[in-house]
Amino acid sequence: MPKRVGFDGRLPVSWSFGDRHWEGFLAPEEVPTQIAPASGRLWSANQRMVGGAAFALLGDGGYVPPARAAQIRDDLAPLEHAAPKDLLAIQLDDRAVFLGRWQKLLLATLTPGAIAEKKSRGELRAAVEKWEGRASVDSISYRLVGAFRDAVTVRVLQPKFDSCTIAYPAFNWWMFNYEAALWSILDEMPAHLVHPKWILAAADDVLDDLAEEHVRSPARPGDGTTHCTRSIPSAMHCPLS
């Protein structure tokens, strides 16, 4: 593992000025490791594994959000003597725990007043109310709630990063671990960071995307397709207008 000087490895940098370079490689004992943790469990879902000085050594190239890793951790915790079937059950655990609070926010956003202004919002709410809480291929609500989360994220966070993406178009803020910060904004609703109308607008973004998808790929009656291969409006049997 390289010993970096003058940069953290997050982005490519020029070594032309001599202030950024490698000074050989870290000694084996300096390389960050996770060995025999107190819990007796090791797990990974491509999330960040270390912090502090060890994290600085590894660098931040972007990590997967920790929600899936936390679910694996919780599934592993009660197992004293794991058998193959136990580990398979963890692998096949499709509970959408991470999106639970987003489903509640979407329902809270689609109020009777909001629905009165736009009929399709009521259709969206009816679909989201049928919350299976699982990332299954036939779950319409799972995809709708996930799309709502993405839309809210863009509405709230994209303006904060506009100056970065203008200066450096390859800048990718999606790999940041922003969930906690985003929920702090949504819980507190500071006027200088978010407008309440943005959340309802995000729900409308989901409807607009569905309408566009319906035009691009209308489902054929009786073809047996699900929302993974055809548009949700067709799966719901209503053009979300």
C-alpha cells in the first residue's frame, strides 16, 4: 500500500510540483487491518471499515452506505454456531429496513390537501401504502420509495454541490455517506438549506419519471412482466397523469 505525501488519494493529482508523491510503501504493520474484533464477527457490504488515522491512510474513494452492512451485522449477532443455511438466510435477507423511514416520509408528504391538487398523487400514495418492506422483484412500493429517496436527495443536496460539479464535472458526491446529514436537514428543515415544497416536488419527480417510463416502455397486457422490466404505471394499471 503506497505511503502518500501531500494528498489523500481521493482524486488524481499532478506530481509535477514535487509536493505530492509516494514515499515508497507502508510497512506491513502500518497497513490498516481488522483482526479478531471483540464481537467475534467479521462482515462487509463494501462499507467503510475503519476510521481515524487508519481511514486517512486508506483514503476516501467513496464507500457504499452502511445500511446493508448493519443488517448483516444484526443478522449475524445472535448466531453462536452458524451453519450454511444460516449464512444463506442472511444473504437472501431482502428486508428493506433502510427505506422504512422514507416510506413514512412519503406518506406524510402526500396529504389529503396535496392529493386534492393533483389526482396522481393519490394513486402514488395508494401504491406506497401497500408497503411490503422488502426488496422483492414484485414490490411496486419498494421501487417507488427508493425513487422518492433519490429525488429528495437531488432536490436537497445537489444545490450544495453545484459549485463543485461546475469546477470539476467528474466530481461525484453520490458516494459520500450523506444519509445522516440529509435526515438532519429533513428533521430540522432549516430555511437556508431546504424548502418544505421541495419534498412534495420530489414526489412529483417520481410521478414524472413514471410517466416518461410509461411512454418509453409500455407494458403489454398479459405479458407477465413486473416493475423490474416494465413501467410501474402499467403495473399499477393506471397512467399516472
